[in-house]
Amino acid sequence: MTYRHEIKTLSDVCGIQSGFTARSALVEDGLRGIPALQMGDLRSDFEVPLAAASRYKLEGRLDRYAVGAGDVLFRSRGDKNTAMVVVGDTDEEAVALLPLIILRANKDLVLPDFLAWLINQPEAQRYLDSCARGTKLRMIPRDCLDKMPVSIPDLVTQKLVVEVSRLAAKEAGLLRELAAKKEEFTSFALLRQVRNAQLHGNEAGHKVAR
């Protein structure tokens, strides 16, 4: 496959915004609280649903930290510095909390799904490894993220890459399920063989005793 692409930096193709800094411990408030997403809510490797947001008592100007469907969240701390796309209804929003970083794709240049896919690829991960800071708690500095080189093909190619990637992930999931079912079936068959052997052994013992 050949396609036209440009080498840019991440800050060339998306807005980059650090998540909201909570000044005190988070207190849940299921009735009047504000929906917020934090690191622990990013359980998938591909998407984070707005429905995963819990409600907390938050104070301050929060508009700039609000994320909706189509935004991308990046894990800036920890061993896993990957990105995923926010999904949900168009009228839903949640506040992203540090150490999450919000990436708002310029959709004339890059699709959000492709942006997340690109950040999660080995080449980009090696770049992040090269500028990570900290020993006990690994952190990706903001300027490192700003300057990350990204290779951006045309939008048609981006869409194709995303679709193929999703199909490959689905296939991998099905193969894992199949392997688990095979293991379960094999264990069941072996257990049945053991029980049959025990049964035949008991029958043989009864005949000898007679």
C-alpha cells in the first residue's frame, strides 16, 4: 500500500490540554456531582465510555477540561502511556482529571481513532520511552507529547487503517475465546476419561471379589 503522508508533531494536529487538578481528595456525589474520568476508568485498550464516569464534588472553572465523544485521552503517568478515544452520546460530557491529558484532534487533518491508534504503536511508544521521567512513578512530560513526531496519511487511508485495526482486534478476541473454549472442552474430556477409568476399575474390582 502506498499513500501520501506528512511528518508533523502531535501539537500540529491536535489541541493538547492537561486534565483538571483536584485540590483535595475526590468525594463522590451521585446526585449533584459532576461526571469525571480518571486513570482507573480507562480499562480498555481502545475506547473509554462516558458512562464509566462517576460523579464527584468538583469546584472551579471546568469547561476547558470537559471531554465528549471523539476526544482522545492519554495516560501521562504509569507504565502504560497509551491513548484511547472517548465514546458516548453527543450530548454527554465528563471532566478529565490529571494525570489524564486531553487530545482534541483537528478533524480536517486527523481522525480521533487514528490519532489514538498512532500513539499506541511501537514507534510512538519508543519515543515516549525515550523522554519518560521518574523511576518509581513514570511520567511523560507535556513538552515531550507536544513534540512527538507523527506521520499523518490522508483521511481515507486513516479510516482504512482504523477499520483494519478494529477487525484485527476483533479477530484476536475471537481467537482468545476459541482457545479458552478448546481448553475448557479438553479439560472436560480428560476429566470424563478419568471418571470412566475409575468406573471401569471399580467394576473390575467387584468382579474379582466375587
